[in-house]
Amino acid sequence: MYNLQKTIRYGFWLILEVIALCVGMIYSTRTVRAEPEVQQPARKVTEVVTEKWTVISGKRLDLILKYMGDINFEKEGISLRIPASVAQSWKVAENGTIQALVQKVSNHSYEIKIYKGTQKITDIPGSRIMIPVKEMFPNGDPETMEITDSRGRKLKTFLDKKQDLLIVDTDETGIFCVRGRKIDDIEENPFAVAVLTTATMITVLIVGIRSRSGKRGDSHKGEK
């Protein structure tokens, strides 16, 4: 009888241990499976450069602004510099993107586009476009060049002779055109054309009068 009770107790405790072991295994399995859900996935730091576009992730943008300050986009030798404060105002999410297009449209025009995802960004106050002089104006004098935006407004320019760059201040994206200031101003200004024509005619008349006076003087000398 005593042995029977002892056996029953032993069996009872054995069953409890098995149940406790099973419960522990189930809890452990659930905990392991839950860990990946608790941990935040690492944000990708990406920067993709194609023939025309530069695409950077929000995380990459944060790192650039943190360690480099202003952000630069460069294509075909043309560089666009945007102040850090402006880029920060875009509030790009870490998994979002910024897409920038900087390209030479023709020998006399350039285009700049910026997108935050699918949203177009047009305002970039305090930004600068830097154009290499020798590559872009091999036969022209950069000091006589002026830049106009898509609305025809003249933009402030500065020639950095040390770096051989034509620097253009802009507050907006869009298409920018280059032209020779002296020649184009004369061609497009009717008053300037009239003044130039009048001056030319007066010069011709003076030369003609002097020429005739000289001939008459020679003839009088011959008669004497």
C-alpha cells in the first residue's frame, strides 16, 4: 500500500515536470518569434546616380547634412549647392527620397529639377549654380555673360577667377539661359540700335566732308 502511494506521488510529480517543461518550451518559442517584430529594421542609406538623375534616401540626406552641411548635386560639370537649412525644411522621411536633375539642355541653357518623392520642389532660396568657364564658354568672355531664368529675369552672377567658375545665385529651380550681355543688349534695345546707327552715319559724313575739303585744297594749290 505504501509503495503504491509512493508510486502515485512520483508519477504525479513527473507529470507536473513534463507540463512545466512543455510550457517553458512554448514560451521560449513565442519569445524568439516576437523579437524580430520588436526590433526596428535598419533604414537603408542609399544614393543612386544615373546619367541624368541623382536619387538619395532620407537617411543618406540626414548624414550629408549632419557631417557635410550644404548639399551638392553635380552633373556634366555643373554643380548645384543648396543650403543645409533649405534641405532640412523639406522634412524627408528616412525611407523617403530626394531626386535631383542637373543637366545641360543646350550650349546656352541648363535645367534643374528637384523632387521629394513625387512632389516637385521649386523653392531653393540661397542656392548657387556653379558653371566651369573653360568647358562651357571656350570662345566667350564670361565677364560679358548673363544668366536669365525661365521668366526672363536676370540673375546675379559672380566670376570666381581662382576656381575658374561662373557662380549664379538662384532661389528657384527651372531652366536657365546664358547669353552675351553686350551683344544681346544692343540687338534687343531699339534705342541703342538707333544711337549706334546715327553715330555711324555722322562718322561717315565727317569723313566724307574732310575728304572733299582735302581734294579742294589740293586743286587750289595746283592752280597757283
